[in-house]
Amino acid sequence: MIPVLLLLLHGDDAAMELSYFWAAVLLALTPVLILGGIGIWLARKMWKERREANAEPNAERGMRNAE
């Protein structure tokens, strides 16, 4: 019933259909981009911390061997 009423209100307006399409695309992509960006940021932070944690013991071992 509601889609029929919307069709009567808007008629066959291509510009309105295009605006509905882009609104739907933005509604779908916004959370994906935000949550994906946060996920990538956290993954890079974790990899950096692991790389630094693995590098510190090796540096100390190298100094001990040099002495």
C-alpha cells in the first residue's frame, strides 16, 4: 500500500529515483567506511606494537653478544 502511495505522490520522476538511489548508497557505505577505517587503524596499530615488541628482545640479545 505504501509504495503505491509513494508512486502516486512522485509519479515517474527519474530525478527523484536517482536521489533515492544515491541516498541508499550513502546509507549503506557510510557505516562500512567508518567501521572499516577503524578496523584498519586498529590492525595497523596492533601490527606496529607486535613488531616493536619482537624487535626489542632481539636488540638486547645483539648488544649482549657484542659485549
